[in-house]
Amino acid sequence: MTADLPDWGQGTHAEPERTPPRANPLRRTSDRVQHWVGALVVMLSLAAVPAAATGVGQAVHRVEMAKVHASAGSYAVEAHLVSGAGVRKAAARGDDNVTTPVRWTERDGAVRTALVRVDVETSVLAPVPLWVSPGGVVSTVPPQTASEAAVAGWLTAIVTSALVTGIVYVSWKGFVHLMDRRRYAQWAREWDEVEPRMSGRTRDR
């Protein structure tokens, strides 16, 4: 005699059927809206953040490079205060800087003067470094280099990326907060409708 023995190598119980996410009865319309809005925010962030950072960074780089080209050919000179009276008066007033005339000698021997802003501790004998552009514009700030323009562009791009990301994140959190408030209000209304019936059944028992 032979008997049919159960196949112990296989499970004897059926696997529970999994409910597709869209068929989940607990998934409300607001949940689906939040899901799709979240997916849209992610896609827009992946596209908008790099685009905004690149665009703003390149714009700043172009502006800074224009300054580099404008100052190309600038040369340094050492000037001296024409008089120390203005510096002494500003120091007596407690000022940190003062605009005063300075004088220097050009390469061709010509003597030039200009009004520049200097520290009040500058003495008459102390040299005042200046940079003169080919057009004759005098500056106390060294001309910008191409590498500095590139750094300015990169830094601007990084700051823009962080700023746009922060705006997107705050906007998303605000949207979620509004959706949660709407869900809480809906749950409160539904509870107000269900609770009396549940209380009535309890009293009947």
C-alpha cells in the first residue's frame, strides 16, 4: 500500500494577495495628490537647481571677466599724500578713512594727482599703492584676475544652488503642512459622524 504523502518541501498555505498601491482603500485622494506633487517637485528640483546655479554663475563670471578685460594693461604706481592736513583732521574726528589728494610720477616723468581714499594713519612719507588703467582711471584696489573671476562665478553658483534648494524644500514642507491640516480636518468631521453611532451601540449593549 502506498499513501500520498504531503510535499513537506513546499508551503501548504497560499501566499496572501498583495494589494496594489493604487487599490489601497486607506490611500485617500490627498495622499495621491501629495505623492504626485512630491514626484513633480523632485523632477523640477533636478532640472531647476542646476539650471539656475549654472545660469547665475555664468552671468556673474561674464560680469567679472568684463572687469578683467577693462583693467587689462593696468600698472602699479606709488603715490604720496600731497598734504597730511586732511588725514590729521579726519583722525581727530575719529574717522577711519578719508578722501585726500595724492601725487605720483608717471613713467614718462609726468607728475599726476588724484583724489583717493586712504587710511587716516597714512603718513605723508608712506607710499600709497595705486593702479592706473590704460584709460587713466586710478584705483586703490588691484585689478581682478581671470582666476578670481572664475572663483566668483563658482561661489555664486554654489550659493544659488543652496538658495534654490532651500526655497524648494521650504515650499514642499509648507505644502505638506497644508495637506496635513486638510486631512486632520477631514478626520475630525468623519469622527464627528461616526462617534455618535459607536456610542449608541455601546449603550445598547
